[in-house]
Amino acid sequence: MGPLFAIFLCVFSLACATPCLVIPKLRRYALRALLIPMAFGLCAIFGMGATILSIAGLVWLGLVRVPAGDTWPVVAGIFLYLIYGCVGVWLAIRVAQVLEHKLARLVDDLFNES
């Protein structure tokens, strides 16, 4: 399941970035379009994995009791999945901004030297 999810994320990210590379007015958004879907998927999955392992550990230690057949864990899981994904998107946007700034500086330095 993991490799299939990774392949899906890569293909989806490339599908999002391709129009940005083809359309000249959208080229400045290509890096963000490439990073954001991958960041959402990876942060959401790893965040949920950490949460599930933490809750399982607390249940195993007997500190938390989860009633069987209750729907709140499902709703909380979906909510946390979205929260972790949005945090990943926020981080990806910040990283993309820093990379774009550094890349613009590098290009300016290269073209201003000659």
C-alpha cells in the first residue's frame, strides 16, 4: 500500500506541476504545485501513523480506554488527517518560498556577473 500511495503522490504532483510549466504566466507556481500535494499526503500519513501508535501505546498501558463501536475515533481521525495535511502544506509553501528566493538570487548573480 505504501509504494502505491507514493507513486500516486508523485504522479499527482507532476500532474499539478505540468500545467504550471506549460503556461508561461503560471511558471512561478510550478515548484509549489509540485511540493504541496506531496507534503499534504506525506505529513497526513506520518502524522496519523504517529497518532495511532501513540493512542495504541496509551491503550496498551491502560491509561486510555476506547469504547468499541463508537464513531468519534473515526471523526477525530479524519479531522486529524486534514490538520496534519494542512500543516504539511503550510510547511511546503514556506520551503518553496525560501527556495524560490534563493533560486532568484542565484539567477540574478549568474546573469549580473557577465
